[in-house]
Amino acid sequence: MDLDSSPLALPFPDMPAISGVRLRAVQARYKDWDRADLTFAEFAPGTSLAGVFTKSACASSEVELGRTQVKAGAARALIVNAGNSNAFTGYRGREAVEAIQSQVAEALGCTPSQVLVSSTGVIGVPLPKEKARAGIEAALEAKECGWEDAAQAISTTDTFLKGAHASAMLGETRVDLCGIVKGSGMIAPDMATMLGYVFTDADVAPGFLQEALERANAETFSCITVDGDTSTSDTVLVFATGKAGNRRIEDWNSPGADAFAAALADVCRRLAHLVVRDGEGASKFITVRVAGAASNESARRIGLAIANSPLVKTAIAGEDANWGRVVMAVGKAGEPADRDRLSIAFGGIWTAREGNPAEDYDEAPVAEHLKGRDIDLAVDLGIGEGRATVWTCDLTHGYISINADYRS
């Protein structure tokens, strides 16, 4: 990668090929770089589709079209362009996407609505149509590539490649799920992450696939944040080719439905964690656990208020157990809270109990915990049964350095 790898980086896993998926990565030259930046995934006929997208009111044309496409539930191809988000580009951006869809549909003998397109990079620059056309022509003739090449081609400011694999037994049939994701900054998804894709050979009806993804997303991608900023292009798509030969999963009563949903959630969780571990400038991976809230959703919102607080994030970057900043973040969240019932812990050690400093508090073990890479912060509001877990990273000078010259 062009940037120094995050100190929280994890190695790319060994992942099996997925029957019914053909991957290719080529250079369309969307930016002045010597690397592949167009990913082409071709799917077997009959592949089911599900997706979740950004809630941004300024979403890209790719997202607007994708929201309609997932309702049909069928896919034959995915095109991912890196280096140009094609967002805030008006009719020219829309035309660029439609041109890609038509070109691929003609080559594969499918409808344009079965061709999904994603783009990521600088906002406000229309996607160059001729570069896209030439890139797709090259992809149609290129040799197939592996997961690492595909993960590289979809990345932008990422410092390491991100992938995850899980398997499940559906009766006597084993199914595999492989996922890749890109994301490092502009991460406060409120739905998914920047760009993430999961591929499986399981036979799953589109309706159930959508339900399973939405359920998994609610507890994974929608519970991460790096900087509190939601992208115009956030997308997570799942493609199920049906090539494993299992009995088709139609609904939650179908044999294997729970096992498949659990495997999908596992892949989504690990991909979400990888995005946080590659947070721009990050040096610490932070888990925020909220319990005793009025509801699960209230707990999630409180967790995100803590995780998005620059004061909390910089304190942890400085290895300072400043639990007063956590009190501040809980109080500003706009959710039910009671100062005199609030308890806070770092690394499993309570620093405050029911609105007061813990009587037996010893800062030494807390300080030692904060010197590590993986930080655990727990909050108990003491007013209900709601709970949630949110993941974030610290805020360092590195984040400013990366984003101050992003376009240069």
C-alpha cells in the first residue's frame, strides 16, 4: 500500500474461491497511480442480491440506483471504481453509471438492472466515461484474480487489505462466505461502511438474504465509527450464487437459516472491526460497551456519542483515563441517563460507581491497560436493560495529516 500500515493491521486471511463468482482487477487509471483501480465481479445466472446503503441525503448515483436494484434481488455483475466517488456530480455522474451498466449488460447478456456499480474516492468529480469504458473492456478480457487483488483494487486510503471468511453447515451441505471491505476515514456509516462486499455459494432467497443482512448490519457496520462522518457512497452488498446445492433458504423457518445468518453476521463483524483497525491515524482499537440503558437503541446512540467524542478519543490516544469526558459524552447523547446511577470502567476496572469516583480506584492498572493496543471502555447507566457494543479508534495527529492533503 502507499501509506504505512496501521499498527492495528491484521494479515489478510486465506479465503476459498466461491463457486459462481469470477473476479478480475484492472487499471482504469482513475488516478495517477500504478495499481488496479477497477474491480469486475461476474456472477452466475440466478445469483441473489441484498444490500444496505448510506442514509446520506447527498448520496451518489451509484447508491440511488443500487437502492432500486436490491429490491429486484438479482445480480449478474459488480463493478467497483476506486479513486473517484462520482458523488455530487449531477446528471453526468448518473450517465457514467448507466453507461457502465449498459456496457456490462451487453457483454453478459443480462439487463442493466442486474449490474451493480460502486465508486469511491474524491467527491465532486464526474467519473471519466472513457476511462471506465476502457477499463471494463480490459476487465472482460483479463485473467481471473484472487481475493487479495480484489481487495487491493477497491481500496483508497486503506493501509492494509481487509478480508474475512466464514463457513456454515446447512444440513449436510457446507457453504462458504467470503467478504472484502475498504474503509479508513469518513466512517460513521449509520448503515454499513464505506464499501463492503460478501460473496457466498449458499442458495438463499433474496428476501431472506436482505433480512439477514439488515439484522447483521444493525450490530456490526452500524456500530462502528472512526470520525463521525458519513460517506455519500457507503454500500454493503451480499451476493448468493446458489452453487453449493443446499436446500434453498426461503425464510427464518427454513433448515439452516440460523446457521447462515450467524455466519453472515460473523463476516460482517470482522470486516467492520478491520475498518476501525485501519482508521486514519489510529493507534488503538476501542470497544465501547454500554449496559443498563433505557433500550438497545438508546444504548447504541450513547455508545456512538462516546465513540465519536474527540475529547474521549484524544484522551485514549494520550493514554489518559479521563472518565469525566465519558460522563460528558453520555450527558450530551440526548438519551435517558441518571448522573447518580452512572458507572464507568476501563479495562474491566471501575473508575466511577453510581455517580461517584470508585472508593477503591487504583489508577495504575488502568494506566497499564491504556498503554495497550486494544482498549475496553464500559458504561452502565443503571436505568434499564438496554445494551449495545460500539467500536472505534483513537484520534491522533495522523488523522489530520492524512486528511489535510487528501486531494493533493
